[in-house]
Amino acid sequence: MERENHVKHVIRKETLFAGIRKPIESREELIPRIKKVTEICGNRISGPLTHIFRFDTPVKGFDSEIGFPVTSEVNTGEVCTHTLRKLHFFSLLHKGPVETIRNSTLKILEHMRKTGLSSELELMEIYHNFDPDNQDENIIEAQVSFLAWPEVYKEQLLRVLEPELTDEIWMGGETITPFTFVDDRAEWVAQSLERLKRHTNQDQQFDILSRVALVRPIEDVMKYKKIYDETGDVDTVLEAQNEQLGKSPTGRFIDPPWFEKDKLHLSKVAYNRKAYDAAKTPEEIRKAYCFCTLIREAKAPKVDPIFCYRAAGWARQFWEPILCVEFKKCTITQSILKGDKFCAWDYDLSEKIRT
């Protein structure tokens, strides 16, 4: 499938991948790694040289993995094999120096903005032809991952509800493609959520929508789980998380999180803290605060606030492994979608289930 600027939609199937995963400060560090991984993988290579960037992981520099799809496991020295999960990408062919590939990536991100889709925190560069000594001959496929929202949503509806009811709630989803513009996408989401509300209770809505969220890097979660395992104190984790956020451009929590007995109150930082602090109108606040591309970029989204259970899903991926529980109840207390200045929610832990 191909559209303006030759952006294509591609699906990466589960792939056995052997690579060297180590942070980098510059691309020059990749050259010896490429030589090493090529020699070690040898005749087990089954696809082109691939460079993967992962984001929101606790590393200094860029979280980088360079390697190949392989026919069987290769675990020698720094080269380790694992399975890449199925993932949707937007793809654009780049010709020329690696240093200018960001221009192609920015074109993909602009397409994602127009379609209201959010990145799944993984970026790939597939080297169909790569010559460090003759960069003009490079042919590199830039790929930016995205959350295939309608497909994941339908899977979660089927997990919780009967097929017939799922079909009614998801009605029209088959017309939504990766090239559907943001306002049309937002309108379908709004209509589907209205049908969801008519046929489900709050706990079901939380169960379904909180699992239609970006996949959170487990490396980030484990960093804070270690703090909790050592202290047994939720407040210590919250303080450490807020301190780390203070070092990032988004800044600390606008609405500080807190834990009290069986209630965990959480919120989010702003997508653009500088713009958020300067915002005067509800529209300016929405565009500066919300990480969700759909809500941020739509002109006037009439989407029900239960959509914010997706943000609660990002948080539950963090807290469930740390506390070793499954959250069953959640209440949205504040939402940009109902005119509040931020989004926040309370997890009810009185009925927590040990995992």
C-alpha cells in the first residue's frame, strides 16, 4: 500500500533476530559492530542488515541494536538472538547518506500526525544497500512503528465480549486504514465508544481500553521494580519516577501522584511542558498536554473521556509488574476530553488480584 511521499504500510511478522544491543552516542560506533555481527551470524543470515532504535528505556545515549533476521539462534559473545514481535510500521525508502535519514523519518512522522496514529516506541532502519565509504549509494528503508488501534481494539472486545456484540461496537472499523485522516478516525472512535458505553460497565471499559495502549518497555519498569523490591514502599517509587521526569523536557507531574491504603492516584506529564504552561484556551491545553496523537491533532474531537483508559493502560503496564497484582477497577477523575486541565485516574486496589 502506497500513498503521498511514497509512505507505505508494512507489517513485521514475528522474526527471529540476532543482534548486538548496546547504547550508542554516534553512528560511528556501529561500524565495528556491523562487521562483528556479520561474521558471527554467517550463513544463518536470512534477511538484510537491520538497525533498531528503542525509546523510553533507561540508557545513556540511544538504545541501539544492530543485526540480522536469522534462520536459527546465534548466541556468541555480544550477539544474542530473540524474537521480534509482530508490529505495524510506516515505511519510506531513503537514498543517500545515513546522516540525512532523519529527513525521511520526519516525513513519516508528519504522515502519522495527519492520520492521528501514535508511535510504538520502535524505529527501524533496513539497509538494502549500505556502503560506509560510498554513502551516495546507500538504499535504506526508514520504518517508524505505530499502534494499529482498530485491530488491537477489536481483539480486546472479543476477549471480553461476545462476537456479535463485538461486531456491533466495532462497526465501521473495517473502513479505518493506516491512511485514514485524523478527523475521520476520531469520529469513528467517538461513535464506537458511545456503543461501547451502552453495552458495558465501567470495569469492562477499563479492561478493554487499558489494553489498547502502547507497549511499555519492560526495561524501564524493571528499573523501578528493583526500587520497590528493595524498599517495599510505593511512595519511594513515585519520588524516584518524579525525580527522573524532572530531568526530561516534559518535566515533573502536573498533578502529583499519591498512594493511600487501597487507592493509587496517577496522572501524566505534559507532551510539551513549555507550551502547556503558556496555554490559555482548552484547545491549546489539549494540544500541549496530550501524548495521544489522535486527540492532540484532531480539530475538535468529540471523544468520550473513557478513551483516557488507554493512558491508564500505559500506567498499569508500569505498576502491575512492580506490585505483582492485576488491577481490576479504575476511575477517571480528570480528563482533557471533559474540559479538565490534565488527565488523572484512581486505581482501586481493594480487589487486587495477585499475579
